[in-house]
Amino acid sequence: MKARKEAKGHLITEHEEAKHLEWCKRLRKRFAAGRHRKILFSDKKWFDVEGDHNRQNDRVWLKGKPSLAGRMVTKRQKAKQVMVRAGITYTSKTPLIFAHEGVKVQEPQYCALLENKVLPWASRYFGEEV
């Protein structure tokens, strides 16, 4: 006999399971005949331009005791950021799109970004069906 940890899982009722099965059947019917290959999944992420400092892994090898200025790692309270937008399809990936800090990417700007950058790529990749 061995001690095992309890597993966590979702409590799914028979009604929920039937609803899920029906949803899966509709989804399978909707994307029949290879239509799933014409989906573009995309996401955006803000990255800090200033890297993180790890005291355990980031070392400076020196002879003797140097001045503090040579060993100082500086950090801003609000690091500069860049937004990167990427997408993938069944067989390809979109080019990366960068928006630098200070550029407000709200709904109108994001829609314009998609229309100007992503839509032309999707038209070339998928053909005239976009």
C-alpha cells in the first residue's frame, strides 16, 4: 500500500456533461471539412525592457574588491515596456508586431493595428476568404 495525494477536479453534473457533449458536437460540425485550419489565434503581452536581476545566478567575477559602482545593478521604479503581438495558425505564424511604451493601445488603436498589420497578412495567407 502507498500513500497518495488526493486529486482535485471539477464537479460536473450529468446535465453539465450533456451540455458539454452537445457543444462539442456543434463545434465539430462547425469546423468540419478542414475549417479549423483557417483560424488565427493571437495574443499580446507587455514585456519589461529592463531585465530582472537574480542575485543567486547573476555574478561578477573580479580580482580584488572593486568599487561599488562597478557592481551596482540599477533599477527603475517603472521599467520601460514594449507590447508584442503574435499569432499562430494551423501551419504558420504571424510576424511579430511591436508597440512601444507610451503608445496607448486601446480598442480603436488595437483595431487599427489589426486592420493595418494582421488583416493584410491573413489575406495573403488564407486567400480571399478573409
